[in-house]
Amino acid sequence: MAKPMRSRVYIFSILTINLCIWLALVSLSMQVAAFHSADLSQMSTTVPRYLNPSLKIGFYNETCPQVGKIVEERIAYWTSIDDTTPSPLLRLFFHDCLVYGCDASVLLNSSYNATAEKDADVNFSLGNFFVIDEIKERLEIECPGVVSCADILALVGVYSIKQAGGPLYNIELGRRDGLTSFSYASHVFLPSFNLTVDGLLANFEYFGLDVVDLVALSGAHTIGQGHCKSIQDRIFPKVDSRYSHGYGEELLALCTLNGTMASGTFDDEAQYFLDPVSTHVFDNGYFKSLLDGRGVFTSDVSLVADNRTRPWVELFAADEKAFLRQFGKSLRKMGKIGVLSGEQGQIRKQCWIRNCDSPNFAFNPDHLLPAE
Ligand code: HEM
Ligand SMILES: *[C@@H]1O[C@H](CO)[C@@H](O)[C@H](O)[C@H]1NC(C)=O
Ligand SMILES: *[C@@H]1O[C@H](CO)[C@@H](O)[C@H](O)[C@H]1NC(C)=O
Ligand SMILES: *[C@@H]1O[C@H](CO)[C@@H](O)[C@H](O)[C@H]1NC(C)=O
Ligand SMILES: *[C@@H]1O[C@H](CO)[C@@H](O)[C@H](O)[C@H]1NC(C)=O
Ligand SMILES: *[C@@H]1O[C@H](CO)[C@@H](O)[C@H](O)[C@H]1NC(C)=O
Ligand SMILES: *[C@@H]1O[C@H](CO)[C@@H](O)[C@H](O)[C@H]1NC(C)=O
Ligand SMILES: *[C@@H]1O[C@H](CO)[C@@H](O)[C@H](O)[C@H]1NC(C)=O
């Protein structure tokens, strides 16, 4: 009696899953078409640039009190295997927040007819997605359906800083996960490494971040690595004179293997540390390096030359506590860009794909606007 029952239920659920996938595909293609028909200037009025105040400290106090512990433990574990683990994790939070808000859109995989942010044709060299996926898997066992991927990114950001020897910032939580991810939005909203202060400020101010936030948040480059393709303009055909102590020549040698620039010898993928002095430590070393002619990107060295940003660079280089305090404030501010909360969006079951039972796959820019 029980057996045929079970198999009928089984067949039914297979049909349901297939129907669900089919619906998802159909509505996704409709959604992509709708998006393509809107031009970007129109989009720019509907993207979430506001700071949403509806997040809370201790949002998971009751529903998943162990969330911080799990995140901390997994980052410590992966760092014990590879000490470059924290930096890409912190960077993911930044890339998530600037492109359609902190809604875990950076984690979604490309799917039928939609290329996701993480697969933008310019390779932003994002990494360590597997750490996020593993944390989510554990959280789904401990507190199923509770912790959003967007909040995992926030927590992974703050615990990565702690893992790298920085303070543990207490960050507001309660973000929900978005339903969309479009590769070309990355080009529109992420600042390029070759921007100077005018461009960087325009970019940050669009999101409600100011000049102090810009300088403090750039201090994230006190950990992590870059690829030669991000500095090619500064070392070839001529080494930028703003590098001192032969640092530009050192980078040139690294990127060209032996310092000459015969055609085809530039190694786009070779890597160097962003803060050559205290590479794996979350401290104010980045600002000291900047003042010492070891700022890596154009966007970094521009902060030294411009009189709107230089005073902050000098302050943070001289006063580490001031930097760490301001970084926490600015990070929390960044973490509120365009978040979804309350009933908006969803809590994804897996961070790289939207839930099958999503109530509405249709693209609706209003979903991206913050609740007041
Ligand atoms: C101000 C504008 C910014 C620009 C132009 C910029 C640009 C870049 C570039 C070009 C790279 C290296 C990519 C590569 O060559 O592989 C990088 C790495 C990194 N960025 Fe930024 N960034 C900015 C702000 C930020 C912010 C606000 C954060 C975090 C709060 C951040 C965190 C990082 C980290 C941690 C890395 C190292 C990643 C790794 O080790 O793989 N950046 N950034
Ligand atoms: C994929 O999207 C493009 C652009 O919106 C559209 O022209 C095309 O018909 C879509 N393909 C399918 C199979 O839906
Ligand atoms: C969670 O607990 C912390 C520490 O006890 C408290 O400061 C915070 O207000 C609590 N948050 C919520 C939403 O209950
Ligand atoms: C992007 O860059 C990373 C790091 O260099 C590399 O591992 C990856 O294969 C690249 N991806 C693509 C699609 O080029
Ligand atoms: C989705 O992306 C993750 C990285 O976050 C990757 O490991 C996984 O293979 C992708 N899944 C599919 C089904 O493409
Ligand atoms: C800045 O970099 C982008 C590619 O990342 C390139 O398209 C643009 O031409 C560069 N601008 C300058 C002024 O070098
Ligand atoms: C640089 O490397 C290339 C290829 O390995 C070699 O042909 C060339 O002689 C080298 N130049 C110098 C100055 O070492
Ligand atoms: C900053 O520099 C500009 C010229 O580059 C100058 O006009 C302005 O007065 C300076 N501002 C301050 C506060 O020094």
C-alpha cells in the first residue's frame, strides 16, 4: 500500500521540479528581454543607490545565533590551508554592494540567456566563491532557510578582516537575496583601477559614499593581490614616475618575466601584493605604502596627489586607530547600499541560484528600491 503511494508522490515531485525549471527558464528569458529593451540612462534612475536603514545588529540572535561562529571557523580553516583566503572574500562584499546593492547578485551563476556579474567579459578576478557555498551549506543544516547569502557576504567580509588581524566589526544584518544578476551592470557601477579622484568620487557619491569613505575603503587594499593586467598602463611603455624606490621597475620585471617588453612577454596573470609592506595584515600599511611611492593602481596613487583626499591618506598613515575606526563606519555604510529587506527578494537555498519556488521571476526594478 505504502509503496505505490510513495512512487506516485515521487513522480509528482519530478513533474513539479520540471515544471518549476521550465517556468524559470521561460520567465527568465522574458525578464532578460525586458531588461535589454530599457536603456542604461533609464536604469540609472531605478538602481538602488540609497542607504537602507532597516537592517539590525544581531538580526539572527534568536533564529541562528551560531552564524558568526560558523563563518569565523570556516574562514580560519581555509586560511590555515591558504593564507591568501581572506582578501578575495572581502572584495566580494564590495563588488556585491556596488552592483545593484548588497543582494548577493555577485554570487548568482550565469544561466540560460543571462550572463551574470561574476562572468562579466572583463575578468574582475573574483574568487573564493567555494567558501561562501560551503558556509551556506552548513547554515542550511544548522538553521535552514534563515540566513541570506547577502548577509553571508557581509559576515564573511567582517570575519575576513578579523582573520587578517584587523578588528571584528559589528555589522547590521537582515539583507535579503535578489533575483537578478547582469554582467554588464558590473562595468557600469564598479570603479576602474585607472580612475583618478574625480571619477572615484563620482562613483562613490552615486552610492551615498563620501570622500572619507573613499579613502578609508580604499584601505582594504592593505591585504590581497592584483594581476599585472591591472597595472599595465602604469609600467608600459614607460614606468610611472610616481612609483619610488624602483618599485615600478620591480613590478615591470615581475610582469614581463625579465624586464624587457618584447611582444607577447607581458604576463597579464602574474600577481603582486597590493600592500608590499604588511601584505597579509589588515592594518594601515596601505597608507604608508601610498605615501612611500608604492601605491599600486592609478586609483590608489591618485588619492595621494589630490588635495581632497591627501589629508585623509596622511591621517590614516599616521593614526592606525583612526583608520580602523573609519573603515568600520564606512564598511557598514557600504553594506547598506540598496539592500532588500522585509518581504523583498528571498532567502536563497544555494547562493549561486535563485530558489525554484520564487514567487515572481519577472524583472521589476521597483524590487530594487529600498523600503523606507
Ligand atoms: C576605490 C575604488 C577601487 C578600485 C578602483 C579597486 C580596484 C581593485 C583592483 C583592480 C584589484 C585587483 C584586481 C586584480 O588585478 O586581480 C583590487 C583588489 C582588491 N580590492 Fe579593490 N578596488 C577599489 C575599492 C575596494 C574596496 C572598497 C574594497 C573593500 C572594501 C576593495 C577590496 C579589494 C581587495 C581585498 C582586493 C584583493 C583581492 C584579492 O586578493 O584577490 N577594493 N581592487
Ligand atoms: C535571449 O535573449 C535575447 C535578448 O533579449 C533574445 O533576443 C532571444 O530571443 C533570447 N533567446 C531565447 C531563446 O529566449
Ligand atoms: C542581539 O543581541 C545583542 C547583544 O546582546 C544586542 O545588542 C542586539 O540589540 C540584539 N539584537 C536583536 C535584533 O535582538
Ligand atoms: C579570470 O582570472 C582568474 C585569475 O587570474 C583566472 O583563474 C580565471 O581563469 C579567469 N577567468 C576567465 C574566464 O578568464
Ligand atoms: C555555480 O558557481 C559555483 C561557484 O560559486 C561553481 O562552483 C558551480 O560549479 C556553478 N554551478 C553550476 C551549476 O554551474
Ligand atoms: C581605463 O581602463 C579601461 C579598461 O579597464 C579602458 O577601457 C579605458 O580606456 C582606460 N582609460 C584610460 C584613461 O586609460
Ligand atoms: C628575456 O626573455 C626572452 C625570452 O625568454 C629572451 O629572449 C631575452 O633574451 C630575455 N632578455 C633579457 C634582457 O634577459
Ligand atoms: C586644491 O587644489 C586646487 C588646485 O589644484 C586649488 O584651487 C584649491 O584651492 C585647493 N584646495 C585646498 C583646500 O587646498
